[in-house]
Amino acid sequence: MYETIQYEMKNNVAWIRLNRPEKFNAFTEQMNLEITKALKEADRDTEVRCLVITGNGRAFSSGEDLAGVKQDTDHAEILRKRYNPMVQKLASVEKPIIAAVNGVAAGAGMSLALACDFRLLSEKANFIEAFINVGLVPDSGNLFYLPRLVGHAKALELAVMGEKVSAEEAKEVGLATKVIPLDQWEEEVSAFAENLAKKPTKAIGLIKRYLQKSWESDLDEMLENEAYAQRTAGQTKDHAEGVQAFLEKRKPEFKGS
């Protein structure tokens, strides 16, 4: 079904694995399109309650495969056709999305990780804003998400300097949710994802939606947004289960509905 990625669902978690390890999972047009297709598949599947994006081999993704970039390449058209739809689909999925950064995430590979909700980094992983090193500007949502995660000054520093950011530094500046030792990598990523998959999925989707709207809303708008979101969440089966579990002094069993 897919040639440049692998897709599987396990324990209500959809795993999307970038699968060009010999090229450090560098993006091609086909890979961009397949990632977007896989995101749509996971979004539609009611059994999927969490997504994990990771890479096979030593890298998460080294960014665009520069072997396919010609001198007269129209970079804007590449972004509009391939990368922007992928990032827009990521933003529209109202389920938690984890970037499991197993190795280097450079250029658009870093952008992909930034667009996810959580970033779990292997202790050997690193980020590189590689765009400046080939005379380009960060793209694929990078300039949108980066300052929101680390602030304007640090975002400018990372984007202009183009230097490697270790996993530990990424954690310090707010780019990483968690740094995981190599010998615990698979176990801890799976546990983190499966824990998210057991939470009330509809509530998570509403949190994601209205946190994003908060950047463009004033206080009065956000108070009304919260009221609307709370009414919606209050009508879910998971809310009813949460209340019942509280009254019965037991752990709730959310179903994502």
C-alpha cells in the first residue's frame, strides 16, 4: 500500500514510519504524499486514538532529498504541492500526534517534528535547522511552530545559526517533551503513545483546536470558546464515564467517544 513509509495500527496507536533508511529518510514527492495519505487514514479510523511518526534506521528525517533538487527548482511550488498539504493535515488531526525522533531531524524533518504535539527524543537524536546552510529559509510550518515553542529570540538564533541541537539542549529549550535512553526507546515510546490512546480523545481534540485559536483570540473570545468546548466535551460518553468512575472511586476506562 505504501512504498516510502510503513503504516500499522497497534493498541489504538497508528504508527507511521518513514522508510528510506539508506537516504536517512529524506523526503521525496512520493513520501510527502504517502505521509499525507497515512494521516488521512489514521484520522478517519475511529479505532486510532493516537499517532506516532518515526523513522526507520539511524535518522528521523534529514529533510528534502537534495539529489532531486535542480538549479531551476521552484521551491514555492514544491511547498504548495507537497509539504504544505502534509503540514495542514497534521494540524487538522484532532488526535494526539507524537514525533518519535530516533535520530537526526534536519531541515523539513525538523519541521515535521515541530508540527507534532509531542516530541520524544532518543538520547542520540538531534535537531538541525539546516535550511540556512544551503541558503534557504525554514519552511513547512517551521517559522510558525518554532517561535511558539521556544520564543522569538531562540527561534531566530536556531534558524540563523543552523547549528546542531542535542537532545538534552532540545529538552532545556522546550523542543523536546522527553529524552529517552537508547535501551528503553521502543518500550517508552510505546508506553507514552498507549497512555495517550487511553485518554478521552474528543477532549484532546478540543484542547488542540482551541489552544491553536488562542493565538488569534482575545480573552472574551477564548472564554466563549472554552464554554463551547466544555459543552461539547460534556456531552461525550467519556465525560459520563469519567464522572461515574470518580463516584465509584475507580480508574476511568475511556473509549474515545
